[in-house]
Amino acid sequence: MEIVLIIAGNSYSTQRAVINCYDATLDFPGLEVGAKLTPVLAALMEAGFTLVDFDGNGNVTTYFLVREQVAASCNPLTAVEGRLNTQVTIQTGAGTESGTLILVGSDVIEILEPSGDILLIPASSIESVI
């Protein structure tokens, strides 16, 4: 789990909230002293962080964000890497599907079934790949 704590205060010269303090161990390029808060929060949330809590007193606001890490070995899409345009059999909770693997997305695969139908299977549904 990654944790980010941001303390942002009001800049009287720019009339915007800016970051006053940060954890330098996190490799996130927009997170720096003096950065405008809104784009940094948006970028962190787009990178998978969740805003857990925030609190302020008028002068500063503290933001607490976390990101859960998923182990690469638990990603079912690793089982289909390098298998584009080959026959695969996918076991899901709904049953078994077979066909030609035509797309591997970030969280979905696409199979061309022998009937000509295209089937999208979310990565979260994949139990095994043959």
C-alpha cells in the first residue's frame, strides 16, 4: 500500500492552494513544494490513489490518499501475454469460452469465437487460461 499525505496552504500571492509539504520518497513528478493542489490531486486519483480523508482549518488543508498495490502474479492477463492470434480456452465463473485471442486490453480480453461472434471477457472474470 502506498500512502500520500499532502498539507496544502493558501498562497496569498496566487490566491490558490499550494503544497507545503510532501513525502520525498514517492516518485510522483507533479508532487512538489509549491505545486498547485488541484491538478496534483487529480493526477494522483487518476494514478489509482483514493482520497480517504481531508481536514482543514482555514489556513491549511491536509489530504490523506492511499493506493492498494496489486501483485503482478495475481493479474490473469499475464497468462495470455504473447498469445495474440492463437487459440485460447478461458474458464470463467459463467463457463468456458474458446476462440482466437484478438485483443489484450488493460483489464479485458477479446476473443473471436468460431461462430464469428466477438466476446469480451473482463480480467476479473478469468479463472484460468489454457
